[in-house]
Amino acid sequence: MEIRNKFNETILENKQLNEEVKIKDCKDCIIKNCDFTNNMSGQAQLILSNCKRVTVTGCKFHDKNTKGLFMKIEGAASDGNIVERCEFFNHTYKPVPGKKGENAEPMRIGNSDVSGCNFNTTVRKCHFHDNKADVELISIKSCGNVIEDNKVEDNECMITVRHGGFNKIINNQFKGHGGIRVLGAGNEVTGNTFKDNDSKKWVPIAIEFGNAERDPNFTSDNKPKGNKGTSHAMYARVIDNVIADNKFENCKAKTETRKKKDRKLSPLNIISQIVGSGGSVVTPST
């Protein structure tokens, strides 16, 4: 199903949708109380392409055991879309390592070629749980997005700033496995709470080393160019990030700095504090 060029209207409401739905070039529209269940291999359940100020509210995305995303937001013209009060659960397809096209993220915001574009997407008051597919729960590959006040429970994946920068992951509640993974410039990770995470892999917060000084679609002074650029697979250095006022209760690890093979660029200029369950503030080693 494809819907395009709609303006200022509710385009889907109270629908059961078991096919891929693509919303293209729509503005100021609403998708409300829909149940997305498409399980076809290689397909997403919902795509917003070059949409502006489209709100997806009260919807469910669930039960996918084939490759493909629950939801993706794509296109350099994307701006100001909102995903709120939705539920994303039970994505279980395990991508084949090293094989192209093995995408299985519950949500992706952008692609590497638009990592220098400001999508200004807001994801708020959603519930993500029991997803065990791709390592990235929300794969952020653009700029200016806000992930806030979501409930995130028992996922074998992490909210990830993969490309782009200047994103905010704030005031979310995490329980069990799964947390936040950060790359790039200017991000803010604040006010999140983490409870009952005993995982060594899906830790609350992972700050990664990079293999490129900046995102290829950023300017020389490390700001987004604001237009479509080149596709890439670089790991941009973490720089000028604020990671503070996050709280942990019964977590085996808290903030972890990860250095992987062929990534030699350590994080720079990080404001990083941990607020423990007793209220004490410590600075993690890097």
C-alpha cells in the first residue's frame, strides 16, 4: 500500500495492516490506532518517506521474524515527524553477520547518506519490549532527533546514534537488558533511568571509539551539512557529548567505553556523570 501527497488529514485510522505501508511526501497528517503486522521478508511494516510533521500515534508494530524493519523514516526532506504512544514488540529475526540487506531494526531514523540532515523526529511515550533482532533498537542515522520518555524493557538491542549527531536521548525508563549506544558529535544522553540490567553486552550506556574524526556528511567544523550526501559505514568519533544525570538501580555495569579493532579515536570533550541509586555522583573511567 502506498499513500502519497496528502495534507492536513488523518490518512489511516483503526486499521489492521498486514502489508508494507509507505507514506510518501505527506505533510501535517495523522496515522492513528493502527495495528501493523506485516511479516514479509525484506519489507518494513511502515515507511515514512520525505514526510513533514506526520504523527504516528497509538499504533502497534509487532511479531516479525523475517528481515525488514517495523518502521523507518527516510528521505532528505523528512522533518518534524512524531511517533508517540506506540508499542513495538517481538521482532526476533537475527541478521546474518556480514551479509548485505539483513536489516531488522524495530525503528530506523535516516540512512547513512542523510546523516548530515536534520530530521527533527520525536519519539515519545512509546513502549519497546522483547525485541531480539538487530543490535540497534532505534537506529539513528540523522540529526536533531529527540527520543524521550519511552519505556524500554528486556530488549537484546540498544537505542543507537549510529550516524549523524546532535540527537537527544532523554528521560527514558529502561528495565532489564538493553540501553544506549553513542557515536558522533553533540549528542545528549541525560535523565534516563536503568533498572535490573545484569548484561555484559546490552549495558545501560556504551560510548564507542571511532575510526573517523567526523561524519563524512558533516562540515570541517563538525556540523551537519544539511543535505543528502554520500553513503558510508564510518564510526564517527564521539565528541562534545553530554552524558549526565542518568540513574542506575541494580545494574551490573553503568557507563562503558568500548574500543574495538581498528577504532583508535577515543571520545573527546565528554561531560559524563553517573548518578547512582544512592544519589552519589561519580565520573566513569574512559
